[in-house]
Amino acid sequence: MSSHPLVQLARETIELYIKTGKILSPPSNLTDEMKGRAGTFVSIKKYGELRGCIGTFSPTQSNIAAEVIQNAISAATRDPRFPSVTPEELDALNISVDVLTEPEKISSPDELDPKRYGVIVSKGWRKGLLLPDLEGVNTVEEQITIARRKAGILPEEEVELMRFKVIRYK
């Protein structure tokens, strides 16, 4: 089964970086999904369990391919919740790539749906993001609580809410 070009790009990036320390260059022929600019998240799972997930809220690179390359390396080596991926683990990893739509400000949690929208909660400089359609996150309250926790925002603090959709490639 061949995976989507963005997932192949993330996998090749992780394998090259973990084995050699080198950073993959974006392909010279970008597919339509690799053009444009957007925030992306790279999620790594091993035997169904999260092994790393890092991304960008909004674009920081010249195109989506470069964004995925940067976030793939970060997910494999810089997620503070996990040690760096080792060469021995590479074959056991499942990788997915989420490309985010432009976040939109919302006035109430009623405008959220954890299966359809991701959420960004913010209070000043603190921001927490949670992707949509995650296993075990079934309510808007759970989604907001987890995003608050990631940002270090207390339950009683007022927050600004934004929502976004993703295109998820596996």
C-alpha cells in the first residue's frame, strides 16, 4: 500500500535524519498538496500509541513540503514527551500528516465539534492546540480542557477560541 506523497515525504525525512543527521531537501517537483503555505502537524505512532507529534499553527516555511520536513524532524526528535526516535524503531512507525486550514475566531464552544474541528485556546502569549478527530476525545469540553492544559492555562481563566479543519493524510 503506497502512502500519500506528504506521508512519504515525512517518512523519508525522519529516516534520513535519524540514520544520518542530514535534512532532506524538498522535492524539485512539488505535488499540488506540497505547494502553498499552511500550518502542518506530523504525528508518529508506534503500535497504535503516540510516539511524537509536533506542528505549526500557521506557516513558517516557504511551502507545505518544507513545513512537513521541519515538523517531521521535530516530531521524531524534539517532542518533550518522548525520547528521540531510534533507528531500530523506524520500521514500526506509522506516520500521518495534517494540513491545517486558516484558523477562525469563534465566539463560543457551541461552534466546535471535536470530530470536525481542531481548537486553539489562547490567553495572552500562551496557546494550546488540539487536532480534531483524535481517539478518546469525544466532547468539546474534553477538547478545550486538553488544549488549555497544553498551554498551561487554568480552568478559570478566560480564553480566546479559534477553530480550524485539517486534511489528514495517512
